[in-house]
Amino acid sequence: MTDTRKSLAELGIVDAVQLEALFAALREEFDRAAAEARDGTEWEALRVAWAGRKAGKLRQITENWLKPAPPELKRAVGQHLNELRAHLEATLAKPPQAGAAAVAAAEAERVDLSLPGIERYLGVRHILSQVLDEIQQIFLRIGFTVVDGPEIETPYYNFEALNMPADHPARDMWDTLYVETPRPGELLLRTHTSPMQIRWMEEHQPPVRIIVPGKVYRHDNPDATHAFAFYQVEGLAVDTDITFCDFRGVMDYFVKEFFGPKVKTRLQPSYFPFTEPSADVYGSCFVCEGAGCRLCKQSGWIELCGAGMVDPAVYGFVGYDAKKFSGFAFGMGVERMAMLKYGINDIQLFFQNDVRFLRQFR
Ligand SMILES: [Zn+2]
């Protein structure tokens, strides 16, 4: 900063060329300060510092430079001073907002209301929770109760009481994960939700109408259709007068409620150790409506769940009179239901928790 409190002699100015440079520097200092002034307060401070009547720089120049100037420089000092004053007055006359910095700052803070906002996604329930909920609601409407059971089971409940004695070949239908215990084979991770059929019937007399949603485990390699942990919903109804027609009707009701009223159902003979007769429940393909497509492998039908009338041998394990009671049971994979309903082609998507996948289901 040029010190205008010193005399020209003290600043070492002895000729017109030096004088011109001195005033040019002053003008630059002023312009820089004016560009940096951001508001009215700073603008007023600028005015006082340069044009203030008592101690402004213009006043100091008059006192310290012009009045004591040597005769050969006096005129030139007067001229430069007048030019500087005119420049200051012209600049200071503009409103403070006209400062370049103030304009830039205002521009940066300007809100463009026409721009799209930043979308903040609300969390959604996991699609499996939603589907599980929907399945439960359907069965609750027709008198079923929701119960749950342990995920760590004994071979008795997972196999034996479901009509699969040790070494029964049907045990190979499920690749079982055993829990490490002092005596191997004591505990396992349930391979299906069916053990809860036994546990419930042990404790309750008919009528029985339960569904058992929960996690099950298989020693499977993960791929697009297999996972080592997934969800099932088991169903069981036992009473004095339950017929195959009731079974058929409940399956048909569920499929129509879940997939839509247009979907037809069909039963195909199957085998499960704990149901007799056993059936696979098929729904007419909801993509091609039976014409044949990739989803239904050109058959027009899609397998939905395994089911059947409870094998009388199972009643023996829970103390029910097989002559007096009859019933049906079914089990379905929740992931499979969700995949079919929403056209999801890879079961792994459910477990990867990629929000781009999850937020599609709200
Ligand atoms: Zn199809």
C-alpha cells in the first residue's frame, strides 16, 4: 500500500514519470479494494478510507503531496489528484452491490427454482418381507394362524417324525447342514419348515390351521435359483372332516389371491414322505397365460409348491387318531413366489442388498 502520510520526498519521488507510476499504483489499490467490498458496510469503510474528509487518502495527498510539492511537480500532482478524485467519486457513486465480488457471491448463492431437486429415497421394506406378509395375510383371511419354530432342529423333528426313519432314502431329498456338537448328528439346521407341523400337533389337538413362515437351510451351491438359506411358508390343516377337496380349494384360493384371479391351478402327482397322496401345485403361466413361453418352459404351467394330504403315519408320532382326523399340508419357497410374481431371475438379488434392486419395490 502506498503510504499517503509520507511526503513525496520521503517516498523518493523526484520526477513526473515516477509521479505517474505512483498515482497509477494508487488507482490500482483502490480498484482492488472496491472489487473486494462485499456489502454496504465494507463499501462505506472503503469510502472513508479513500474519500473521508478528515483522514481519507485524497485528503492526505492534498496535505502531504500537493501542498509541499516542489514547483516543477506541483501542477502534475494537482492533475493526477484531480483524475484520481474523479475516478473515486465515479466508482463510489455506484451502489455497493455493483462490486464484482458482491455480484459473484450473490450469483453463487442464487437458488434456481427450476432445477430438479435432490431426491432423497425413503427406505422401503425388503421385498421378501413384503411378499411374506402378503402370503400370511391371504391365509389369515381364511382362518389360519401364524406360528414360528426353531431354526436349529433335531433329526427327529426334521426327519423321523415326518415319516423318515434313519437311513430312509428320502432324507437325501434335502442336503442337510449339521450343527457341530459333541455327538455328531444331534442337531441340524432345519431343511424345511415342516418340523413345526410335528411340534404344533404334539401340543395342540385339532382343529389345526397354521402357517409357519421362516428360514430354512440347505447345503446347496449358491446360483441363480439356489441359496443356502431361504424362506419357506409351511401350512397345515387338520380336522375331523377335511377332504382332498378342501385341500384343492385352499390351494386354488391362495394362488388366485397371490397371482391374480385369471391363474388356474392344477395338481400333479408327486412324492413327499409325510403326505399321501402328494401333489405338486401348478399355476397356469401368468406370462403367456398358458400359450407357452420361456418362464413356463413352453408347458403353459409353473410349479408353485409341494403339498398333499397328511400321511396317516405322521399322526402316529403326535398321538392323533388317524381314523378320526385328516388334513393337508403344503410348503412353498417365498423367494420363488417373489421371483415368479415380480419376474426376478436371480435369487441372489434378494441377499445382496443393492439399493438399486430394493427400491424398485415400494
Ligand atoms: Zn408361459
